[in-house]
Amino acid sequence: MKQRIILFLGCLLVSVTMMAQHKVTGVVFDDMNETAIGATVVEKGKPANAAVTDMDGNFALTVSKPTSTIVITYIGFEPMEVELKNRTKVTVNLKTNNTNLDEVVVVGFATQKKLNATGSVKTIGDEMMKDRPTVNAVQSLQGAVAGLNITTDGGGAPGSKMNINIRGVGNLGDGSNSSPLVLIDGMEGDLSTLNPNDIENVSVLKDAAAAAVYGSRAPFGVILVTTKSGVGGKTTVPQIQYSGNLRINQPMDVPEMVDGLTFAYMMNDAYINSGGNAPFGAAHIKKIKDYMEGKSTKNCDSYLAGMKLDKWYENQACFGNTDWYDVYIKDQTVSTEHNLAISGGLGKLNYRISGNYMRQTGLFNYADELYQRANIAGKFQYKPHKMITLGYSVRLAMDKNDKPSALDGLFYHNLGRRAPVVPVINSESGEYHSDSMIPAVKDGGRVINKTKKLYNQGSIVIEPIKNWKIHAEANSRLEWNPYDRGFNPLPYHLPSGKIGYMLVNEGVVANHKVNADGTYSVVPDYGETYAEDAETKVHYFNTNVYTDYKFSLNEAHNFTILLGEQSEYWKRETNRSGYYYSKIQDNETKEYTDEGIRHEMKPTNYQEDWASLGFFARLNYDYKYRYLLELNIRADGASRFPTDQRWGYFPSVSAGWNVAEEPLMKNIRDKFLDMLKLRGSYGTLGNQNTSSCYPYYQQMKDVNASVVFGGEQVNKLPVYSPYSTTLTWETIENSGFGVDFAMFGSRLSGSFDWYQRTTKDMVGPAAALTALYGASAPRTNNATLRTRGWELEMKWRDNIGKFNYGIGFSLSDYNSVVTKYYNSTGQCTDANNGTYWYEGKKVGEIWGYQILGIAKSDDEMDQYLAKVDQAALGTKWGGGDFMYADLNGDHKVDGGSYTLDDHGDLKRIGNTTPHYAYSITLDGSYKWFDFRVYFQGIGKRDYVFPNSAPYFGIASEWQRTLYKEHLDYFRFAGSELGSNQDPFYGRIRIDGNNTKISDRFVENAAYCRLKNVQLGFTIPFSEAAKKYIKHCRIYVSGENLLTFTNLRIFDPEAINGAWGPGKSYPNYRTFSVGADIKF
């Protein structure tokens, strides 16, 4: 009986449940009466109960009751709510979403409708970062916002950082920096360590009006990152989302070396053209030919027999044939990334928990490079009372970069200098040749750099009455950065069979220096063992307490008042220690013993900290959303300045006029004009971002001395340098105007901005003191830099039937000019285009000579030298050399005194500042397919490569990097390499006569790069399948696929290197396949 009762109750419960459920079907149309494919239909209040329209716009959804309400959302259209009222079938007609009128932008401590914003602000969603095979979020933002300049001149080494500025350089980098402030959910953070899949949107605050409330930490703009949150309000089924991809990375623009024989001929030409003797004789040339033709397997010899030197042939004395870039750089490497997120709501609590892991291997053979990044984040919001909202988020960001100690800037410099005649394996010893650097990369020691950053953020929002909110936030960040570096001895067999040692770092003098900031500059000697351990800890704490109140008068005058306080404290401490064992070498036998002497590096403890306190206020006013006004004031106190200079006060004002909201514009607005807003702003901000935490303090730091006591090097305490007691704020004045517009139902939208930023009281040199003082004058606030620029952004979004598409375009430019600077000598340049500041200088100026042409014969050169003396630039001129122009008519060519008043025959020949930064975005979708194409580039940029062997082939006798492009140099008939009397380069030489900076060698470094192409397919699951998998998109994506440029040899985004142009890690071309899945 009991079993029957239970069975009856169970059947009754099922019946009641089935009766309560209500199935509804329908079709969704857009405003053109076309069916909407892929529209989302959700039961209101139950976000987990959803359906997606099929290719004919149809949907089917089972709701909890016949009177439920369903919500339909579709990209580009307004969300629509439909009350079922017991209906089982509905037809929905969507309306175009006037996004530019309703779009919300994130500003300081608030959000605003774009319609009401008077500052220069740009907010983008996660579409720029979604499913792109980039290493970090910074790379994904490149070109995404006009005026946000992100460059990577140093190449693409795993874990490398990119340079960011907003609206160009803000100062001269002398004692301070002009980087933008990056805030993640309101707290300062590192964008490169953030999981790109956690980002909801990014706002860029460009001018003083927009960034004013952040004060002296944000004088050069702010990047606000808002991360994704959970869905709250009611208990919901957790939504699980996974995304992952597999990437294949290929090196870009890898140079191709000349072969061994060509190298020998080119080096002979270089020496002979400079008046010397050919280093490769006939016998040497024959050995190279025999090896290349397979007639001989011998590629090296020793000096032991003839010269009694226990040494193998080195460098160009060998006779092999090696392309060192081909030896070292892989054709491709593989990396992976995985993301997992769980979000949902539990009554009054909403949450989102996410994790990310990326693994990237390097491009270099023998190196075993590995970069790893992991993120774990949780974001929670709890509403215990209708007036109170509590928030807490935590994020742990970790990365690890493991690579050879030898793989640094010096390695890239030396790689290009490897002579192609040097073999990989010494045929006589069977070991890696000592010049190959392979043992140094394989076994010379590792450098392991780890970073852990723990972010904690807590907040409370109280709304005691409607529209009055009180916010309190406390944020902390703990950083732990262990660093380990080691060097190992590299033994090899000498011709006699004895043991010799290779250098890990070739071409620099061994040293063990303790720097003033506590770091070590170490270059190990032959056979040396070295170990270094360092640990850096950073503690950061920040509070924000503010209140805002919104009210209206007469339903016409709308006010928002914001008052607040912000405090910050930052402290960093680094402990470092190290030791090394130096091998003992017998003076007579020159043999190394196994024993060594242990030397302790001086342990260092380096600490620095700073604190700041700020108070801010903001008033926003508008009259019927037509006339807009914003007033800001910020008072900042910073510990970086002397007591009497510690506080600064910085106001800003901005105004706007929504022209389209005027009554007389109604007819035009009804026809095509949705929005037309004019705006302007002026404001000042202080800059407390000095290079030193206490630049006004007298400092005495012990350094290494050249004195040895008891076998150990001792330290000395130099006399302190003079310091300035009046050092104070740099003041940044911002002014500008802009226009925002939207028309044709917001299909076409855009904005234009013009701005001027003047950085006053920059740190620069003071007037010279008398020589009796015995020291240089301390630097002080006495320089000014002015930057002017403009930005244009436009977007078109529409559909043709079932094909939805969008086109986006951005273009920006700026120029920076020094308007005040103390330059006692008037020097403007030097023989290598060095940087010297003076009033009127445009940042990026290039000074150089003008070339008239190449002398086609010795007679032509002699005739020219009879009129113009080029002795200041070199000697032994002849046919094939350049004829430099005598611009000042003094019958000689030189740089004069390199001053503005006397710069001889030098003139301004270009500018390295990137101009006309642009991006083009094309995207579209049809049924279940979607695509996105993204171009990014620079329209104009000049560049020169002074004393650069990778550019000229030979910069000096031992600085030579010969690529196939360098074969385009002047050669007379009869040359082993053939005649070339109409070349790009002059005669190849080792003395630099034909490599002077000149208008001939001003390269066009502009480029257009196909940055990303993405193709996606969303699987159209059946209703039954959607119970398990709600969404699955499979995609393929490519990064850096094509580059259009006239720049010779170099990748335009990898021009610079620590040791000179072109001496850097290659950038990647990346292909990936991945999936986004929601359960």
C-alpha cells in the first residue's frame, strides 16, 4: 500500500509539473522584415532557459507558465519583451538599436551615456580580444582606439612587454615618465598579465577632462578595464564556459645570410676598397669552394702545427658554409591556451570564477625556452539589503619565463656577426665550434624569472535614498618576483687535447659590478661558474571613498555631483645575493685546474616607497540633454616632492552641445541625423611619476672601487651629487575640441578630436655652475614640450538581407615640439644622430648629409674632390664611393660644430615619429558563419640606422652582418660577384666612408599589416542538444598574416634592439584553431 501511495504522488507531481510548463514557438523578424538568424530568446528572470532562432528565424522554448514574459535580443537591435498571455505562438518584429544614443562609456568613478560625455573617451567591448591568438591583452588593443599607441619595436620574445602611450610622448623621459595609468576594476594593475577572456570592456580616457578625477597619477591618460561579472538577482543554473586554442607560431622577416664563398669575396672587397689587403687568399678561397662543393669535409684547422698556438681556427679563418639564422631559428613552434569560467547567481549573490593557462615555447633551437602564464580570478557581489551592495574580487596572476642566460640582447647582436665560414661542428674535433655559441645557449646556464601578483578588492555601496550613493573601496596588491640567473663553465677540447673554455657572453669584457640600485652587472670569465638569486616584493594599498548624487529640477536641469578621496601607498624591496667560482689557470701550461676560488657578490637590499593623497570633486550639468557642462577639481599631495612643494591643485572644465537635440533640428533628426554633438575641454593635471621615489634627497651609494685588499675588490663611497630642493610637479595642460555624430539610424557613426597637450616644468638641465663648484648643476623643472594632434574614427554597420556586416576605420596623428629647454652649447646633433634637446626641436628629428650620387670612376671622384674636400668623412675615396653635398658652400663637407648655429653640411632629413596611425576593421555574419578582418599600420615614418651592420652589411672591421640584400653594392666589371654600377649601397668598406647618415639611407618605415583574420562557425544545435551544450563556436584565426612595407631588411615592428637596430627577437606569424563552448 505504501508503495502505491508513493507511486501515485510521484505521478501527480509529474502531471502538475507538465501542466505548469508551457511551450511557445515563434518567428523573429528584423526591421527590414527579414528573419533574424541567431537571435536569443530568454524567459525573463530565468537566464538559463534560452533558445536561439534558426536559419528561418524560428524558435521553440518551454517556459515555466503560460503568463511568462520572453526577452528577445539580437545584435544591432533593441531588446524586446513579449508577454505571452497564454499564447503558444508569437511573431516578433525588432527595431534597430540606436546604439550611439544609448551607448554607455566608463569614466572616472562612474558611467555616462556617450550622448552626455564631454571629455574624450572611447569604450570598446571584448570583440578586439575575443579568440585572437595574441599573447596578452595589450597586443589585442593595438590599433583598436585612435590615439592609443602600442608599439613593439623590440620584437616578440616570449614574455616581452609592449610600449603604450596615449596621444604620443608626454615628456622627454628625463627624470619622469609619461605612461598612462592602467586601472583594472578601479585598481592599478598590469594589463599584460590579465586574462583577455575576463575583460568585459576597455575605456580609454584621453584628455584632462576625462582623466581629471584620477589626478597626478593619470596626467597622460587612463586605460580603464572592467572585468566580467556573474548574473545576479535570482538563483540560476551555473553557466560554464570553456574556450581554448592551439597555435602555430612562425618567425617573420628572418634575414638570409650570404653563403661562405660570397662572404669571403665581400670581405675581400671591403678591405681592398678601404686600402687594405684581402683577408681571404686564394688557398683559403679554394678550401671554402671545396667544402661547399663536397670535395672536402674539412671546415676548420688549428694553429698548433705552424704557429705553436693551441687553438682552433676562429671566425673568418674557418672555411665552412653556415646560415646562422637557419641554424638557430625554428620554422615554427606551438603554443596553447585554455580558459574556463563558471558564473551564475545564488539568490542575492552573483559570482564569476575563471581560470586561464597559456603555454608558449620559443623560436630558438637549442634554447628550450618556455613562457607560462596562469590566472585565477573570482568576482562576487552580494546584496544583503536593497540599500547595500557588497563586492569582493580576488585575482592571482602568475607567469614564468625560463630561458638561457645567454639568450639576451648581446646574443642577437652576436648572432648576426657569426661569419658564414664558421661551421656548426668543428670537423677536426667533432664538437660544436667555439664560435657557434650553441654550447652557451644549451649549457651556459639559465635565467628564470617568476612573477606572482595577488589582487584583492573589496567594496561597499550604500544608497540611503534614491540616486544618492556612497562608495568605499579598499584595494591591495602583493607582488612576489623571484629571479634566478646562472652561468656554467663551457669546456671543449683544444687541438692538443687539453681542456679550454668558451665564453657564455662573447664580445664584452668580464666584470662583476654592483650597481647603485643594488642590481648586478655580471659578465662571466672563461670557465666561470656564477649564481645569482634575487627576490622582489611589492606591497600596494589603495582606498577610494566617494559619493555621488543625481537630481533634476523642473525635469529640465539635470545634475550629478561627485566628491571623493583617494589614497595610495606603494613599497618595493629587493634582496639580492650571488657568488662565482673563477677557474685557476697555470701561467706556464695555460691549463685550467678543477679548483676555483669562490667570490661572494656583495649582498644588497634596495628599498623604495611612495605615498599620495588626493581629493576630488566633479559637477555634471545638462539642460534637457542639450547643453552639457562638467567641472572638475583635484588636489594632490605626493611624497615624491619636498614638503613645501608637495601639494598641487588641478582644475578642468569641459562643455558640450547636442545640436541634434535642438527643436529646430527635429525634421533633420527624423530624416537621418541621430546625433550631432560638439564638445570642448581645458584642464591641467600634475605628474608625480618621477623616475626616483625621492628625487630631492641627497644620495650617497657605495659602488665598486678599483682597489683590491686581501684578494677582494672593495667598495667606495663617492661624494654625493648636488640635488634640487625646489623640484616639483610637472604640469600638463590639455585643451581640445571634438565632434561626435550618428546618422541613418546609427548605421553611420563617428567622432573627430583635435587636441593640444603642453607639459610644463619638465625636468631638464639647469644653468651651469662655476667650475670652482666641482660638480654639475642638479636637474630642475625648466623645460616645456607641446604635442598637437588629431583623431578620426568612423563606423558603418548595416545588413543586406540576412548578411550583417560592419566597417570600422580610425586614423590619428600627432607632432611634439620642444618649446623650452636649456641648452648651453646649442648642440643639435652629432656624427651618429645623437639625441640633443633644444627649443624648436621636433621630437624624432633626423640630421644627416645629402648625397649627390655615386662616383662611377676614380676620375669622377678626383674631379669632385678637387672642388669639395671630404676628408672629415673619410680618406682614400674612389670610384664607387658617395659624393656628399657641400651645402654651406665652404668647399668642404663636415658637421661643423654640430650646433644650431654651425651644423656644417648637415640638415634635417626626416623624422622617426610614427605618423598617421590607422586601423581598418571588416566584420560580417551570415546565418551560422561569421568573419572578421583587421588591418593596422602606420602611414608615414622615417628611419635611419647609424653604424648598423644589419643594415649596411659592414659597419666596421668586426661589425659585419652580411645578408643577401647587401649584395646590392657598387662593383666594377671583373668582380668575382659580377659588375653592379647602379646599386643602392656604395662600395663596401670597413672604414664607414659610405655609411654616413644621409638622405639616401632614410628608410620608409611605414607599413600596413593584416593583423588578424578570423573565420567562425556556430553549430546550430537541436533543442534537445541545447539542454547540454547551449553554444559552440569553432573558429580559425591568423595573426600578422601579411605585411606591406618598403622598409629594407627589417620588420617595421622589430626595428630596435638592446644592441642596435635589427638585433632583436623575431615577431610571430600565428595560426590558430579553437572553440568557445557554453554549457
